Amino acid sequence: MSKSLEFLTEALRRLPGVGPKSAQRMAFHLLQHDREGADMLSRALHQAVSAVHHCALCNTFTEEEVCDTCIDEERDRRLLCVVETPADQLMIEQTLTYKGLYFVLMGRLSPLDGIGPRDIHLEKLVARATDGLVTEVVLATNFTNEGEATAHYISEMLKARGLKVSRLARGVPVGGELEYVDAGTIARAMLDRRAT
Amino acid sequence: MSKSLEFLTEALRRLPGVGPKSAQRMAFHLLQHDREGADMLSRALHQAVSAVHHCALCNTFTEEEVCDTCIDEERDRRLLCVVETPADQLMIEQTLTYKGLYFVLMGRLSPLDGIGPRDIHLEKLVARATDGLVTEVVLATNFTNEGEATAHYISEMLKARGLKVSRLARGVPVGGELEYVDAGTIARAMLDRRAT
């Protein structure tokens, strides 16, 4: 195999979820059928790496000093929603139920992987949440073990600073049939049951 | 989402087998955890697109006029093995059982997808196979419907020009248990049975 092709296959393996076979298939596909796409991807990568950095306020990816969401005058500055990733933020935006601002951790606490409070920018979060305008922080980290631990840690940290902290409700998903929902979820939904 | 990030996500979707969710995950991963990898991939794509083209003799990817395999003096110039892709050629090379040369179609006949004889460089193959040195062409296209049709088409074409044409043997795979081998394969192995 030619040197350039080997280098390309190796570079494609840096993508998450791409093994040696897929990388080879991708390289052959681009060179045989989509050189325009390969050119486009090369430029997109170069551009993203040079232009994209973190929002000074919410820590998400942006090309400006402060991202479009943080700058939006229509947003409720009293609410701050903490999410793990920009993808999670997009999911919440799609629900159209939240009009406050965000803080994106870009990760979750995971001591086993060596990811501590500093790696998820908790100092930046504390500074952001204590700006004098924020009154409630909504924790929307994932409901995995690591996400729950992260939420717990942040909750203790912010409550100690006098902030109101809430967490997304847990319970049976919409469309969920009890027969097929796991026992842990049902137990939680029972404990958190609401008057109708 | 920032413009550069949208452009990058869109560009990653040009890779085979990558949908919108994976593309987003890849983009976030590269920007958050592996900017060096993103840079490397950008350069590798650019380099491959500008340097890699097809070998004048065997049609595989190379950066030279003629690829390393075709130029190798140790190879038996009387044998020419026809494969669909460079990946197939690598698999055959790994067996260490073949010392002839190759012709890489870079595809297979597939009328439903609009892929005809011209798209798999059959004119170039005929010119290559009738160089006066080649005496036997070994067809090693896949044993799929399309690969078989391609082998049949090439076989007729080359036999009409007086060349000896052979096909990889079909049969029960090494380690195969009859109970779990499909009937078509067993039927084929029965018809092609060999004296011991």
C-alpha cells in the first residue's frame, strides 16, 4: 500500500469507533468515489481546529468570544442548565421547554478514567453560577452512574454557595409500558410520585 | 452550533457508514480530545488526494507511475490475478500462496447501480492481459452475485482472446462444520469434489 494511503488509514483510525477495517474502507471509498468529499473533509477539519474554541461563559464550542446562546437577550439569565456535552444541549433545545442559559461541562466526573473536577471545568462553572444573576441551577447530566455522581458533586458545591439546585425528573419514559421498564426506574417513579 | 462545526459534521457524513449522530460524536471528540488527530487527518486527506492515483499497469492505488508490486522483478509475469479492490489484493498477498501479478477492478459489474464494463476498467484489463507475457488469468472477484457475474463476463471476454482463465476454488471453508455451512456451498463442494 502506498505511503499516503497508509498515513490516511492511520489518521482515520483516530476517529472514535473506527477500527482498521473501517479505516481502510473509508480511505478506499474517498479515493475511488469521493475525492471531492475528501477535500471537503480536509478543509473542514483544518477550519474547525483553527476557528473553534470554548465560549467564555458557557464553555460550549464557538467561533466567537461568547456563543450565540449566551448572547441571546431573550434568554432567562436566572436559570442555568448544566449538561455534559453540546449534543445534550441540542437535545434540550429541541424540546422548546427551556428558556434559560447553559453550562457545558464537556465531560463528566470519572475517577477511573482520571477525569476529575478540573477536567470538567468546575471552577469556571462556579464563577459562572455566582454571577449574581443566576438563582437556580438545573442539573441535566446523564442518568448514568458517572452522570449522577457528577450531579451530586456539583449540587453540593453550589448549594454551599447558597444557590438553588434542581435535577431533571426521573420516571417512566413517555410511551413506556411498565412491563418493559426496568425495576430501578419504576422504583424511582414510585418514590417521586406526584399528586394529580 | 458554530458554522465550522456544522461544516465539519456535514463533511464527516461523507465517510461511508457514518450517520448524523456518529458524525456529531466524531466532530465533538476531535475538537475536545484530539485536535492533533484532526490536524493529522486533515493533512493525510490532502496529501492522499493530491498524491494517490491509479497504477498504469494494475490499476491499484499508487503514488508512482507503476506500483511496487508491478515493478517487482521476483513476480511471475505469466500469472494475472483479477480482484475487485486493493483490500482483496492485500488478503491474497497475506496467504503467501500467489507470486504472480494483479489487476484491480476498483469495483464490480452492477447494472442496478449503473456500474458497467467501462466503470471497472475492462478495456485496461484486456490491454494488460494481452501483453504477450500473461498466459493465465485467475479470477478472484467475490463469490457474491455481482462478483460472480463480473467473473463470468471477464472470463468470456478473455477466453475469446485465447487466454487461459481460472477461478478461485469454491467449497467448504477451512474449519467449516457441514451442519452450519449453507446448502449452496455444500452443493458446490460436492460438484467440485476432488480425488484424494
